[in-house]
Amino acid sequence: MLLDRIEVVTLFVDDIEAAKAFYQNVFAPEVVYQDAVSAVLKFSGTMINLLDAAQAPQLVEPVAVSAPGSGARVLLTIKVDDVDAVCAELRKLGVTLLNGPIDRPWGRRTAAFPDPSGHVWEVAQELR
């Protein structure tokens, strides 16, 4: 049994309409499915499911869903060829960076930004 292929990452979002608009604006993914409480977006070989946080408890019970604004709980990284160029495009889209671009000691140049629900995305390029 190999558990080595992530098919879907589900992100619990506070405002489904704001989340859909953000992801369409920033990433322009193919929408695989959507309804009033969710949107499944295709990112190459992986899908991101944006799910209204009010629908999340049934998926994770008996564990509680974290409260909005309780701090970062996930960092999702996208490999890019040029972090500075991507950051320039993000700024044009109105995205505010949390940090970066910055060269990291582990050999990557990175920058991070949040979605409307506080999930943190990072763009990273290999430093050669």
C-alpha cells in the first residue's frame, strides 16, 4: 500500500464566494465542480476543494474545525521558475505578500501570500 499520491486538498473557507473569486483571479484553474457550498479546482495533477467551513465538521469530527483568524495551519507551495516575476504579477492582481521574495538557507527563493480565509500559499524557485 503506497500512500504517495495526493488527489485533493480541501481548504475550509469562511466566505465561499470570496474564496472562489480569489482562486479564479489568482490561479485561473479549471473548475471541476461547484455548488453553493464548495468549488473543486484542478491544479495540474491535484485538486483543491474550497469548502464552506460550516460544512466541514462532518468531515473531521470528532476533531473541531479551527476558528477563523487562529493563525496559519497550512502552507501550500507552488514551484515556479521566477519568484520575482510571479510576485510582480500577484501584486498586479491586488495580492498582498506576507513575506518575500527572500532567499532561504535551504536553497529556495520564496514568497508567501494568504487567501481570503488565511490559508498561506508560497511560490518557490530553486536557487542554483
